[in-house]
Amino acid sequence: MRTLIPILIGLLPLQGMAESKKSTKPNIIVIMPDDSGYGNYSCFGNPIIKTPNIDALKKQSLLLTQYHSSARCSPSRAKLMSGRHEFMGGVTDTRRMRERLSLDTITLPQALKTTGYVTGFFGKWHNGKEGPYRPENRGFDESWFHESGSRMVANISHNGKKEKMAGTYATDFFFKKATEWMDVQRKAKTPFFVYLPPKSPHGPFKEDSSDMPNEDYKKFLGTHPNMTVKTAKIYWEVEYIDRRIGEMIKQLEEWGIADDTLFIFIGSDNGASGGQEIHNAGMKGHKGQPYQGGTRVPAFFRWPGGGIKGGSESAALISQMDIMPTLLEITGTPMTDQLKKQVEGRSLVPLLKNPATDWEDDRHLVHHVGGWEPGEAAQSKHARVSIQNKRFTLVNNKNGEELFDLKNDPGETKNVINEYPEVVAQLRAVYDKWWTRMQPGLVNEDAYQPPDHLR
């Protein structure tokens, strides 16, 4: 696969998009729930859950209908923070020290700080918890880091200082801290970047109510033949995030900065880990699988002051790695030589200006689940992986090699591998080149593995 480097980013705000009345640099908020997937929102057809604020946000935003993250948590977050495929930053797993984003990576907040932004992190990091890998050491001026524990009894780190959070629902806590911090920055008239990835609706979930702030989730029980306590709790948590998003946007409006804030909602870090058995937006697969249901997630961009038209859509093939170059261009952050070598993503600015833009139709995306056993990277080349272009996806999974025509079969129901041999050959060739090019990035494969009793 060829290296994907965006066009050189200029030093001026976007031309052709409205500039803020207060600043040429928009405030930026990125919110990304954990394990929700595509189907756990009412605006995408879920028949049970109600998410009125996210539904309204969708109507006010540009929706990217073919946006792909990664199939699992740490890789998805690494892709967002680095602007490149997660394996290029050493992130091939969610554990065993292989979730750590390599220290030679320039993170998105580190880059934004060079052009005058203050940066805040509130929630789940999962890209390394050892000293130099922690969010407060990766470019965040303010860091409220969910280190471990449950949604009601969590171990929190504030700028490296550990605190115990007991009796407070974690999602409430992080939204509250983010809002308080934004208030300070807007009073100082300093452009800010907020990354708020709540830990919910990620499991585990108990069968009783002891892990929840109340018993309101029980309203979902009995509403569908496939409804379980786990799914009921997931639905409740998604509705709660919806409520907090509505409150945050209302607060931005009261402060008078809503139009000057680029609000990005990425509906999940990966495919759903629950709820997909009721509604999966017509997709196959879920978290941890290389099918569309494992990697395709909702993504909205709301920025009235920047000229983004509400209710618009783009079907361009988009990757999570595109967020970083997009924000660098919008903010006028220079592309240093190191960033030019690092960033694989493509700026979405042309699509933000005109969603109908004919944008990079030759693109290929690799979705590798990773998570192989230590020392088994080489033999895992074709394990749980897919490579797709705008129309086709070639999948290697437990069912063997499969080719799906996403244009005519978005639900990946019919294997057409024997009908398009030239497509299969082309995708295999691109993937082989990508696998070879990616190898130097696997810097965590021989990381020290502490014994179980020390983990």
C-alpha cells in the first residue's frame, strides 16, 4: 500500500469556510464512547433506544457514512492520536504492553500545542499507563485519566496524581471536569482542544444493580426477545451519554461559543460489544472482527461558524487516521518534516467544504484485529484482517478468505471471491506491500511481560 501523505498544510485558517467572529482558531471537542457501535443510536434505526440529542446533533452536522475506526479499543485510540495506522505506532493489542503508543509518535495534542492550543483529556486513554506513555506526558495540559476500576468506583489520575472516585458515575465525572476546564479556557480566550472518551458503555456488567448509579436500565428489560441485562445497561449508558452531550452543547450555546466550536462525535471506538444482536444498522460483525460491523462507526462534524452545512452527508471512504491531518489543517498547524513522515491520513477539509467532492477514490484501508500471542506476529499476517477499497472488502477470518461487494451487498452476506479474481489479486498485492511496509512499526512485540502476580 502506498504511503498516504496529505497535501502540505498551510499556515492560514481554512479559505472558503467562515472564520470565527472571535478567533481564527476554533475550539475543538472530540467525544468518543466506548464499544457502542453503529446501531445503538435511534438516528440509525435502533427501535428501542432514544438518543434525541445525538439525533439533533446529526441534523446539525456533516455525517460521514463510511467512517472506519479499528476493530478494538487501543488500536482505535492510537489511530486517532497519531494520524497513522495503529501498527505503525506499535499498537497491536489492548494488553501485554502492546497497547502503548510508541514514544517517537507526535500526538495530536502535542502538534496542536505548537500553534497556541491548550489541551485537555478526560476519560479512557488505553495507550500506555507507564510514565512517558501517559496522557499528561503526551501533550495534554490537563489530564483526568480513568486508570482502572468500575464505572462507580474508579481509580482516577489527575495530571499524574492518583485519586479515588467512589459513589460518582464516571461518565458524569468526566463530562463535569471537561466542562469546568473549558469554562476556564473560554474566559481566558484561549483556543482549546478537548478529547473526551468516556469508558461507557464498555463492560463488564453485573447481573444486579451494584455497578450502576440507579436501576433505570430496567426499563429496557422485556422490550425485545434478545434483550439482556447487559444490553439494557448498554442502552441506558448510551442514553446517558446522549443527555450529557445535549447539556454540553447547551452550555456552549449559553457561553456564546457553540458556533465557534468544532464538535466531533465519533459514535464508538470500534464495533459494538453488545446491542448488535438487536440492531446493527444492517452490518455483519461486531467488536474484534474484521467485518464492517467491527470497524465502521458513526462520525459527525458540527461547526456552524466554519461553514459546515447541517444535515449533509458524505459517502467517501474515511479512516480514523484522517482526524489528525484534518485538525492540523483547520488550525493552521504546520506539517513538520517528522509529521510528514508520520501522518498517513488525509485531510477531510475538501469534504467539509463540499461533501460531494470526488475525494480519493483509489483508497485502501487495512483493518487488522491484531491481538496475536507474543512472538506470533509473522504467522498472524492473514489472521482476522480485511483490506477494503470503496467497493470491495477482502476478509481473512475463521471462515477463510472472503470477498464482499459492499456496493451491492453492504451486509456482507454473499462471498463473491470466485467472481472477481482480478479484484482479489489486486487487494492481495496491496496488502502484501502494506504488511512489509508496516513491519518497522512493531516496536512493542518484545516488550517486557511482567508475571501475572505483578500485573
